[in-house]
Amino acid sequence: MEIVLALANRGAQIVALVPDLSDQVVQVLVQLIQHTTGNELVYAEKCDITSPASIRQFHQTFVKGRTGTGMHAEPPRVDAVVFCHEYAHIGVWGRLGRSKAQRLEEEDQRRKNAYGTFFFSTLFLPFLLRSPLDRDVRFINLVNPMYAASVSQFEPKGVSSIAASSSSSVTELESERSLRSVLFARHFQRVLDALANSPVPPTNQDPTQVPMTAKKQSNIKFVTVCPGFGLEESIAPFLGATRDEAGVLPSRLGSFLYSLLYLLLFFIAKRPTATSQTPLYTLCVPHRSGARNPSTEPAPSPEPQSSSPTSNTSPKPKRPQEPVLNGGELYRECEVVQLPSERGKWLMEEESVGRAIWEWFEGGVKVWDEEEKERLGTTDATEGENHPSTTTETAQPEADVDSTLPGLKGKFKSS
């Protein structure tokens, strides 16, 4: 909420994705934000990040429904996609009591949140690749601050099944989930940079010679942001002091401890205003692709030295380096941080680790999609629909822009 308020105060156009548009709380919040900030370009649209069908429907409506001719038309402008759903802690401290059914439900939520990030990112990637090369586009994924605890024992392909993870502690599962998101962002940036450096065909003069070009960086950046230990996003859920959708407290004892230690936690943990600073920094800092690259700038010509003894020969102070957004990095406290130990560095730099995580996500998304289709009783899926990075637009029904996006028709300007 703090991120939305800060961006609305700056006049940004925001589309917040919510599972249910009919929720009165959502409607009231959107109206309050529009009224308090004076920004009418704040909207809420339906997209359940834990449902592949809902993500597909939003993708089709956003890409095809608004332009009318799908991917062949100039897409609406998107500058940033911020994933906030993976930041909140999932699971109650084991000492406060967790049944097996609760553990399985929590792990299912972790799995769906992670799959939703992967599916949404890869589904929108072809759409974003059509953006002009001089435009800064960024994916920002918020993760919990427990990633360091899983560095020493992390397995790229993750837990084989939900039942096998039920015996693990909440700390282990949350740290593994966070670290996997960090490494996924690293590999996603490798893919983006590889797409930006497609092979150059040989020249006509000499077919055996390929012109040498400087390695380019993609104008699309994917970064991970750790806002830190938030009082409402990390501490309260860990102690079971956050009510679920049914309004029930997961742990009465944990809620009592949270109330008892609230004054101490208030000064130790971060408030929402503090946790929003690093995400806002990554949203506002320029890209390296858009900033001046010192290696490509011409070297300044040496100034002629004066023979006068009274001349000032003291060196001029160097200009401070402009901060830029580095794709694939982990940001915390508004700066790039590294994973601890040599193994952490190896996990970040080893391409096979990122490839294994990518394959783990692909296989998981396929199973996740089939599970939802079985639950909904839909068996008429088109071929290739399960693959997250490809879509068949002709197999989808035409979207009614007036009914699905009542507040957005005509609001977006084409690039």
C-alpha cells in the first residue's frame, strides 16, 4: 500500500492486480487513493496471481483486448511490474503449534505464489520485448529477508513434493523460497541479456567474418528487492497474529506474544513506510542501458600544462558515479548486496543453477495448470497453452473491454 501511495503522489499511472474486483475494500481503497493523492490514474483490475487461468485472462485483455489486434499492434506502455505477493511471511512458528493440514496449505501457497511470478513474467515477456530499446522496463520482485539461511543447503530443483516439505521448519521453507526467487531473477536477466545480443549475420564483403559488436545489456531489468523484516509482513505472520481470509487468528498464543512484545517490536522491525524505500529506489534509479557508460565515453583530452609557477596544479575532484540499476542483482537498504559465503557467490554466478531453477518452475507450472483445469473441470485447453512463455491468442475468446476494464478504456496511450 505504501508503494502505491508513493507512486500515486508522483503522478504515476498504476494498475493494481487483485483477486476479486467485487470486494468492497478494494473499491473503497482505490477511491481513497484517488481522492487523497489527486491522481485519477489509479485502477484495480482482476488478476489472481495464484491462478494460471486468471493470469492468462488478464494477459489477453491487456495485450489483445485494448489494442484490438493483439501482438501485431503497438502494445500499451509498461514501465515496471512489481511483484509484492512473495514478500509476506507464510507460516506460523512451529513452537506455536501447526497441524499437518496447515503445513500443507502453507506450502501450497508458497508454491502457487512462486509459480505465479514465473508464469506472469514469462507470459508478458514477448509483449515487453516489443518495447522501444530506449525505454527502461523493469521487473521488481519483493522477497522475505530469510534467504541467507538457505545458502549452505540450497538445492536448485527444490522439494520434490509438498508432503516431503511438511517435516521442514517454517524458517527453512521460507528461506528456500526467498533464495530461489533471488536466483531465478539472476537467471532471468541472463536470458534477457542473451536476447539483446542476438547473433549478427555475416557481411556481404566477407562471409567468413562476423562484425564485432560491443556486448549490449537488455533494456529490460529483473531485480530482487528485500525490504527487510517488516512488522506487519514478517513478524506478525510468523507469530500467527495476522487473521486469515475467514478472520481467524492462526495462533492465539502467538497473538498474545505479539501484543506483549509489540512495543519492543515496534522499534526493532520496520514499519510499512520504511519497507517501501528500497522498492521505490529500484523503481526510480535509471538503467545502466540508459545511463552513460564510462567505458564507451571518449576519453577527455589532456589539458595543456601551464609553465607559469603560479598555476594551480592540484587535480580536479572526480565526478561521483551515477547510481544505476543492475539487472539480476539483489537490493537491500537501497544498495546491491551479495549472498553470504563463497557458495552464495557460486549460486549467483553458476548458470547451471539458474537453468535448473528455470526447469523446476516450468515443470511445476505445468502441473499447477493441470491441477486447476481438473478442479475447474476444463479439458478443452489448446495445445501449447501449458507452456508459460508461449500463448495462442486465436484460441482465446474475444475480450469485452467495456465489461472487463470499465475504467481503463482509452486511458492508456500507445507508445
